[in-house]
Amino acid sequence: MNSTPIITDTHTHLYSEEFDQDRDAMIQRAIDAGITRFFIPAIDAAATQSMYDLEKNYPENVFLMMGLHPTYVKDNYLEELAHVEAELSKRKFYAVGEIGIDLYWDKTHLKEQQIAFKRQIQLAKQYKLPIVIHCREAFDEIFEVLEEEKSEDLFGIFHCFSGTLEQAERAISYKMKLGIGGVVTFKNGKIDQFLNQIDLKHIVLETDSPYLAPIPFRGKRNESSYLVNVIAKLSDVYGVSTEEIAAVTTQNSKDVFGI
């Protein structure tokens, strides 16, 4: 056994069809690189069975969330929310996510996205779970809901954080950790310019694979093993060892998910 710290990918879509050809090999590459904890966000009801299959195959490594992703909030969103509610009542999950508001692709369902976000925050409180927030071009709308719902029992992760220092501080004020992934390695990502002003205790690591691959893989399929590239960048940003980045961020993930 080596003493390399455990590395945690707090957000990876390992069930994505982009991994259908080589899923086991891809997961093994990550495990070989020291990434042994994978937290799996839900998207909609159609993804549920493949998430359960993944957990069955990797019971020691895979931890599931349940939720309705904002870009999947359509006319049938009440039916989808009923599915989320039913699954949460049946078994253990580690978070309600990914949930939130996305105004990048489509603004027509903003009202429904707001309702779904609020409802799922309330479910998280009911089950004493963290939330994992998806926010795209919607910081003001997200903060408006968080302001209404803020309470002692609301906490979680601001997934794929890509905002300003001020937005980072505001997210942290709502007891959110910042999910940092490939964007921190991008030349135009900007967050690397202020991240060292945020205490490392507020940061968790994520890939969002198969999306948002870090440099030098930008534009290609992302995978969990590439988290080592994110750690290397954060080591530069914070001026501490890669081991410390791994150890602190994994501890932060344990504080959020309770495992």
C-alpha cells in the first residue's frame, strides 16, 4: 500500500453513453491514478437504471445522487419530480442533484426550472441531504432561490463553479463548496486568477466527465483520471503539494456527503 491520499471526483457522469465502449477500462484508469470515490449526479428518470447498474458493479467506489437536471425540466417536469421523490423515499442517496437553473440553452422553462429547483431543495432538507447545484448563465436566479430557502440545514456543492470572486463568496455564504474541474486549466477560465483567495476548505474536485476536459485534453472526451491535471493546476494556484490538494478536497467531500 502506498500512502497516496484518496482522490474524490465529486461529479462524474460515468453512466454516460459516451463511455459505453470502454467504461470499465476508463474507471480502472481513474482507480489506478488514485481516484477511488465517484459521486454520480442524476439527470432524469431515463438515467436511473444505468446509475443503479453502475453502483452494482462498483459498490465500493460509486455513490449516487438523485435529482432532475434543469435542462431536462420540460412540460412533463411534475412527472419527473414525482420520480425523484419516489426514488428518494426508497433508498439511500448521498445528495439531491444535479439541480438548479440553466438559461444557456433555453429560457422558455425558467418558471418550471425555478419550481423544480425549490421543490428539490425542500426534498434535500426533508432527507437531510446536501444539494448539488447546476448553474449556467443563471447566478442571479440561483441566488434568489437560495436566499429564499437558506437555512441551517441547506448545504452542498456549487458544481462546475465558473463565476467571479464575489459570486464565489456569495455561494460559500450559503454553505456551498465550490466544485472545481477542467475550467480551472483553461486560459480563458478566469477562476484561476482569484481562486487562491478562497480557502481550500471550500473547494471540492470534480470532472463533470464526459464534459469539460482539462488542458491538454480540452475538446476531447473527459474522464475521471484527468482529475490529476486539475490537481496539478490547483497545486500551482495554491502553492501547495498535489498530496495536500487531494487530501483536503477529499476531506471536504466527506464533510458534504457524509461518507
